[in-house]
Amino acid sequence: MPIQILPPAPAISLGNEGAQAVDIDDEGDVDMGGLSLKTALESHAAIVTPGEVITDDPQWMRGHGTTQEEGEYAICSTLAGTLIKTNKLLSVAPLRARYRPSIGDLLVGRIVQVQSRRWLVDVAAPLLAQLQIAAINLPGGTLRKRTAVDELNIRSFFSEGDLLVAEVQALYQDGSAVLHTRSLKYGKLRNGYFMSVSGAGGSLGPSGGRKKGGVVRSRRQMFTMTTPGAGGELDVILGVNGYVWIAMRIGDTTEEKDVGFNRMEEVVGKEMYSSQNASIPAATRREIARVAAVIKALVEVGVRVDEDMVVKAYEASLELDMDAEMDGYGTTEFIGGERARQIVEIALERSK
Amino acid sequence: MIDERGDRCPGCTKWYWYQSASHTFTDSSRTQSSSQHLHSSRMPLDTSSYTLSQLRLDGRRWNELRRIHAQISTHAAADGSSYLEMGNTKVVCTVTGPAEGRRAGGQGGGGDVLDVRVEIGLAGFSGVERRRQVRGDKRIFEMAHTITESLNRTLLTNLFPRSTLSISLHVLSQDGSLLAALINAATLACVDAGVPMKDYLVACTAGCMSAGAPPPPQVKADDDGSNDPILDLTALEEQELPFLTVATVGAEDKVAALVIESRFHAGRLDEMLAVGVDGCKRVKELVDEVMNMAPKSRASVRRAQLTRTITDAFAVKLRDLIWSRGATATPPIRLALVARPRVALHCSGGIFRLIPVPVGGCACRALAVGRLDARLKGAHWQGFGTMGSDGRAVAIEGGFT
Amino acid sequence: MPLEPKISVNEREFLLDALRQNLRLSGRKLDALRPLSITFDPDDYGVTEVQLGKTRIRAHTQTTITNPPPSRPFEGTLTITAELSPLTAPHFELARPSDTEALLSRLLEKSIRRSGALPVESLCLLAGDKCFNLRVTVHVLAHDGGLPTAAFVAVLASLMTSRVPATEVRGGEVQVFTAEEREGVRLQLVHVPIAVGVSVFDGGAIGVVDADGMEEQAREGEVVVVGNEVGEICGVTKWGGVDVGAVELVGMVEEARKQCEGVVKWLKGKVEEEEKRRAKRDHAGERSAENQR
């Protein structure tokens, strides 16, 4: 047998947090089969990186985040992220990336430009989103056609810097989104607090195991939270793009009474596009700040942000405050550092 | 446990830099087969017996990179960010975008692809002399241009029409290979920002010891290696020696950018380029490692390095031991990390487990227990390995039972 | 601001198709330079105009006496600046230097200065006090590709034919003679660096020497090689673009460097001719003056 000393194997197991790919039998002997694997697809590596060959098996199709040279079977990753297999489609969800819109997403956005018949809205995507004047609820009832007067008064609906909540109605070829606010749930935002966290990122499947926290797509992204004491109720909107809006809840007319078409005019006309903030009591402001701090804590620890987690973490923060009060330390307004971690841990435990 | 600046060689007072012992293996395998390397006394693992004349000013050998340390996601405000050190050259990169171009309408271009913009800021304290950055410095402009043009072909720019990617690079400390460090940092930040790319764009520098204009050297048997090309130059070396900066796409020989600003004989180019491209391959491995380890703490990375160092050293010693037993053939030895900090030495048919045991101080002992291949008549070998604080010097005591 | 005219997709495809069959639209070979010609200003030293195909470049060397920078008391200064103005093409602006201009200036400066073609120590008059300041301005009169080659030829020719005033140092005082009093001194160049560009097409598969304007627009990358007459490389620049295999790249550099040698030889011949012509004319002038008297 010729002399042959192999160089040390690269530290494959480092990426796998220990001995995922290596079996250790009773004697402590090691099966090295796991180390000779050829491609990322077979080894179930935690993440793939740009240029890495995912597979060279012709049975797979390439999806987002991958490339395939013409006339070759090998599929390479173009991103650092987790590998997602959907039947025979291979795609890579990036660990971190800008939000890429997809139809039906609920977004919080900010008007950056007013044009003659549309607004351009910043939604933290690679391109600004569009909101056509025809895609909003015009005052005077939903069933009205837009008129030249509306176009002249375009700034009276939304002007630069206004925040709004909207839904992605369509996508252009270049990936930019077309929004609409044709629902009473959507429209201008007032009386609240805006914050930006990281969004859904690579718009692919469920968030991978290693992906950092952020707002994820879920059934309910607009919800109401009740706060103890004088805080009243809060509206929380978690935009899929990572923009979050926390506001005081007022004017429940729309929800409690069943609005008929004949009454719509009144409702939409009166307050839909007002920019006047109501006066918000100190107790409510405090609770808004608490919710914001709780969301920030979730993001910092890298936990998904959805209704369940926000509510549970909020409750946990209240309980911690109560405990502290009973112990005689007094309440603390600070939610950060060790305390933030504690809150998230409690919330995580409860959501299991 | 490992000193930030590098390690002190046990045999002499020189500091030497390392990546990890496994890279030392790949270094030498470039010129000679690894088995030869392990036998030859010319390039042993510890540098104590290495003649000083073959070492560079900072104690590196000709084909060694400086220590590369990099992190990603360092800045919360940016879409992607990185921090990169190549030796004492330190660079921060932040990436914003892809986002709609701020100067809409202007700049012509049509904008059917991603517009990559690169800005470089030199900190006043980054060089030897404190100096304010001059506006419109052509050298800086050229570097930014090189990075832009290289990334234009590496990133999949057609996926982001009408968008802009702003890359801003900040130089905190300059000690040679600046352009290479900037390119590597920009690549890492782009990966962090989730911008799709064909492969990593990686860069490093290579130089040449014999400056002037002698004709290309004849390969002589008694070549002492003093005419070797060298890899990854420091500022001092850049001042004195001709060098080139080369950027490749991925680990293949695909040169994306090449910048030479010094004069040397044309016959030197291919060897310098070969060393540079080879360096890029290793930089790619290291950058890839950074991505794979991103969520991990620095401590665990260090521990992994330490463990690997032990395994490498053990492999060499173990081979010597097997040979000293009069074996006529050596079974292939394969090393692997099992579960940190345990290490397995795979010796076809026989398994060794190495268990690094932290001992007082910084020293680390490793216990090796195992049995050898049947061809060595079932010899059972047991011993201790001792490792210095540098994670390199290993002595193994023990014998076959 | 007028935009740079772009070539059409058809032209691009046609050009590429032709290149794949080793043909260029101009009928040149892939490794052939366009014809170079040079004219020297008959009345002034150091003013040259170079024509490379349709590209025309004028270079002008001016000499002044200044104080040397405090960090380098024993050296004179040499600055080279390129200018692309609207007279080159409408899309170049005077107020805003274009990328092309900045890169050309940088290429000239780094390759000529850093390769030590002109020893700046020779420009020193009084250490730490007085030195010559040479300023070479490069004006691109017409741009049809191959700017580096034409610019290098123009600058080097200008430097080779220019004169610095004769001086005498007496006890810490410098006396400068006008051209009438005493003939100027030729600059001593150590070597002559010349740039030749190789344009890369078809994903790095085809290398074309000295691309013209249309080829420059269609190319996917460029390698500019600066070489001199003694087989040295004074600089290689590939600012990104399509990636080229390392082996092919070395081949391209070697090819371009050989072209550089040829150009230097040609340039030296031309300068020699010019100097002879000048010498003859000056002597003729002297004789005629004698005769008049």
C-alpha cells in the first residue's frame, strides 16, 4: 500500500453544532461516513453559502437564491441562507435580506412622493411601492369613481411623510409592489408610534431554523391588545416588511355597529384622511412604549414577531413588574438587557 | 487562550502568525505532496527549526496569510455590514439597499440592473501619519472603481432593476493589502445584506522578493527560497517590494481584478499571480467559515481552532510513532472533530480519541487512547500530548502496549 | 447633459460574432495596433500630438520653479493631468470630471511616476529650497478608443523632447538662463513606459489589442498593461469586469507587453529623428546669422 496521509478534514462538523452528521457508537468509535459527503443537499448542512454547489443531480429544479450554468446540472447557491426543498424545487432563503414584496402582504409604509395620480410609498423593499389614487377609499363612499377633483386634491388624502397600512395588490415585473387600501381596516395611521424591525426577509417559506427574528407572515397581523389600568386598548399592526405601528384605539364606530353602505359615506368621509392626532393619555403612552420595547426585545433575541409572541411577552413584562412591586423594588420602566432576555424566555416557554 | 496578535514561537522569540495548522498543510501541499511534507524536515510544523533567513519580518513564511478575522452583521442600521481584519489592516463595511435610487431620474443609465455605488472613507488615524482625507483623491477613487466594477460582474445585478446598492467602506487601520481587505469586506457585507452573487469575490496581494529587473530565475537545486514570491504583504513590504493585488471569483482561477502598480521583470508575473490566486482560494475558505460561523461566539471559534491545531499536531506525531515501529506502510490518517472539544484520529481501522484537557495556566493536555491497525499487530498505543499556550508545540509521550 | 451614445444590440452582436471568427470590423488582426503617428510642434519644446486611429491626443510639458515639498526636499515634482472636455465628445463636461478622465490621469500618474521613469531627484536645484516642477497636461482632442496607449505615447514623447532651462548654482543662489542665453537641458528618462490595452470579450474567451470606440462599448472588461523597452512590467490594471482565467490573463499581459516594446522602439526612433531635425535647424539658424553679419 502506498504511503498516504490525508490532510485533516475540514471542520464540517462546526457548522452542525457538534455531532449531527457523525454517529458515535457505544465504544466511542466514530463513523466517518458523514464527512465524505459531497454536496450540501446530502449533508443537510445548516446553511449554504454563495457559490456552494447544492447538488449536481439533474432531478432538481432551481428556485430563488440559486443559479445554474447553462448546460450544466449543478445548482449553486447565490446567497448565504437555509436550503428549502419544495417537492423538486430547491431554493435558498437568505439569513438576512431586504423585504421582497409578495401579493397579499400586509404592509406599513410611508409616503415619499406624491405624483399626479399616485403615491410612491417606502415599504423597505428594493423599490418604492405604488399606491394608485383609484386604489384607496375615496371620501363619499366606496362605490364612487375618482374624479379630476380628487386628483387635484391628492395631497388631502396622503401627503409626503404620512404613514399608512395597506395590502400588496399586485407586483410588477421588476418586483415593485402595487398597494391598495380598499378596506376599512387599511388607510392612514394616526395616534401611535412607529418602529422598524427586520422584516420577513427572503419571502420564502417559513422562517428557517437559523434565521434571525423579525416579523413573519401570519394569519393576523393587525390586532387589538387590552392593557391593564388606564391604558385602554391598543391597536398593533405588524407589517410584513418589518414596519410596526402601535396606536391608541379610538372611535370604535366602525367595528361595533354594522356599517351598511349607506353609512359608509359618513364613516369614510369624516375621519379617514384627517391628520389630526387625538390627545393620548399618559397611561396609554406608557403602554405603547412598553409594547414597543417588548417587540424590540423579541427582535434582539432573534425570536419571531407575531401576535402570539407579542401578547405573551407583553404579559410577561407586566408580571415581572408586578413581581418587582410586590418584592418592594417598585416598578421599573426599563425593558432591556437582562430583563428583556427574561421576558422573551418566559414568552417562549408559554408559547410552546 | 490564544493571543490576539498571533503566537509566540517556542523555539525563538519571533512572533508568528497563523491561520490554523490545517492551512499550513494546504500551504505546503501546493508545492509538494503532503506526505513528503510531513517527512521533510524542511518545513516542520513548529518554526523553531526554520531558518530565520526564510522568515519574513513578521515571522511568516512566504506563503502564509496574516491572521484574518471577520464578523458580519456588525451594524444594526445597515442592511448588511461587516468588519474585517487582515493582520493590522482593519476595515468596516456597511451596505444599504438594494433600495430605490435616491437621485431618481438622473444619472441616465436606464437602470435595468442594480446600480452599485462604492464609497471609501479613510480614517485620519488609519495611517502612520495623521492625515485628513483629500476630497477627490484619485487613488481612493480608483480603488472604489475597482470594487464597483468587480462587484458588477459578481453580484446578480439583473435581479434588481432601478435599484441602488450603496456600499460604504471605512478604513480604520492601514497595514498593506488595503484594496484586498476592502474587497473582502465588501463581499462579506453584500452576503450579509442578502444580495445574490455568483460566488464570493475574494482578494489578496502577492509580491516578489527580488525586486529590480533580473531575468527570470533558473530553477536551481540549491535554491534557498530567498527568491520566492510572497503572499499577503504588509505596508512595509509593499513599500519595498513589487506586488500585485488580485481578486478572484470563488476558489477557481477566475481573475476579476488585477492591479499592479510597481515595476518588475515580466517573467515574475506568472509566479506572483499563481501565489496570489492561491491566496485567494484560502481567503475564500476563511470568508466562507465566517459565514458559517456567524451566529457563533468568538470563544467557540477559538476553541475550534485550538482543537484543530491539536489534531494536526497529533497526526504528525502519530505517523512518526508508527514509522518508528518499523512499519513499512502507513495507513491513511484522517482527523476529524467529533464533538468539541473531542477529537478523533482516524487511522484506517483504528480509532484514536484525543481529549484535550485544560490544565492550569494556559497549557492544554490531550489524552490519546486508541488502537492501531491490525497490520501493526493490534498494537495498542496510549499516550499524552502536551500543548503550549500557543496551541502548537505538542509533545507526545506514550508508547505501544 | 448629453448622454454617451450607446451602440445598438445589433452592432454588438455583429461585432461579437465577427470576433468569434477572428475578424474585426476594422479589418485589423486581433493583436494589431492601429497606425500611430506623432507630430512635434516645430517651434516649441515638449508639445506633441499623437494620433492613434481616430483618437487624437495632445500633450504639453511646462516647467516652473517652485519649493519642493517639505517631506521630500531632494526631489522635484512631476504632475500629469488628463483633460477630457466637451471638445472631445459632448458627454464630457468641464465642470464635472468624468470617470474616464480620473482613471486616465491616475493611470498615467501611477505608471510613469511610480515606475520611476523620470528620476525626480534630477529636478532638484537646491535641496529643500528650489526645484523644477514639471507639469504635463494631456488633452484628448478626439476619442475613439485606445486612450491609454495614445496618452502614454504623447506624454512620453513630450517629456523626451522637452527642455528644462539651464541653471547654475553659485553659493546658494540659482541662476536660471533663458533659452536665448543658454540652450535648455534634455530630461534624462530611465526607461520609457507605454500602455497597451487588451479588451476582453465573450466571457473572457477573446482578447483584443487596442480596441476602438465601438469595441470599447461592446467589451466586457479591459486589461491595461504598461511595459517598457527592457522587458519589464510597470503596471497592470484590470478594474473588474468579466473574470478571466489566470493562465489566459498571463498570456494577454505578455502579448500586450510585447506590443509595448514595439511602440517604445518606434517612439524612440521618432524622437531621435525629431532631435536631429532640430539640431540641424538650429545650426542652420546660427550659420545664417553669421552670414547676415
